[in-house]
Amino acid sequence: MRDWSVMGRGGGSARSRADVRAVPAELQVRLRVNGVLRELWLDPRVTLLDALRERLGLTGTKKGCDQGACGACTVLADGRRVLSCLTLAVTCEGRDITTIEGLGEEDGLHPVQRAFIACDAFQCGFCTPGQIMSAVALLAEGRAGSDAEIREFMSGNICRCGAYPNIVAAIRAVAGELGRAAV
Ligand code: FES
Ligand code: FES
């Protein structure tokens, strides 16, 4: 139960003010980014997006709206897609982060990257890293059963160039390849 006795008039108290002062300016954060352990000292308010772009130089992840509305900043955290603009870096302590830079394999591009090129699934390319990261997760989630399902589960990724039909075609092509490989 909350100890109301420490609350002063107006909601403040000596203890809560001391707690605020005790918050350190920077915290140590260990992230495994694209398979490499990275240790950073960060202001607790720094987003994962800014840590990746400004501190680690991984500018493939894009900042579109910076408020969770466009999907341009999508990365994978322990294999699940997250909006890095809405994720505080300190909450990712010990997690595996994959960005577009870490997606390719030793012998070349990831199948989803190849399919985006083959299907001409981008115009300006600004949304493309987020689209590809989201598509990789969608395929792993088994959500590419139909064009409608792909559209629904890609709906958090906005493309101002309107490349949606080709994005769906690219994902459908990879889903088909995966299906054939599984037979
Ligand atoms: Fe994160 Fe738009 S930049 S959702
Ligand atoms: Fe330009 Fe999607 S390709 S915003």
C-alpha cells in the first residue's frame, strides 16, 4: 500500500524530491545489436531509435514521425517487431536488437530484401527499412496467408509513395518460396 504519510501539500515530499535528484543522468545499457554486444551510457530518456542512429551510427533505421504512427523506425527486439521511436533504450537491456544493417546474410541480401528489389517495392525508399523489418517479422509470425492478411499485418507501416501493391507482392513471393521449401 502506498505510504501517504510522506506526501506533503501539493503532492511533493522530502523523500520524493530526493528520489528525483537520485535519478542518474546516464545509465549503462548493454544491447546485442546485429550480433555484436554494445555497451552505452545513455540518458534514460533516450529512445532506442536515437541510440541506434546517433550513438551507434546505424542510420538505416529511419525517423519518420517519431511518435509511433508511421513504422519507419521498426526494428526487431528478440525477434519481435518494435517501434524504436517509442521504445526507451534502457528498457532493452540485454536484448537482441536487429536492424536493417544486420539482416543480410554472409552471401548477400536477405530473401525479403531481394524480393523488394525484384518486385520494385519502393520508390523513394524512406519507409523501406521499416517495411522490410516488419515483413521479416510478419513472415515469422505466419501472417502471410493472403494478400488481405499481409495488408492487415503490415498496416502499421506507412508508405507515402504508395508502393503498397508491390510491397504485398514482394511479401507474397517470399511466403511462396518458404511454402515451397517446406514441402
Ligand atoms: Fe517511429 Fe514513425 S518514426 S513510428
Ligand atoms: Fe517512399 Fe515508401 S517508398 S515512402
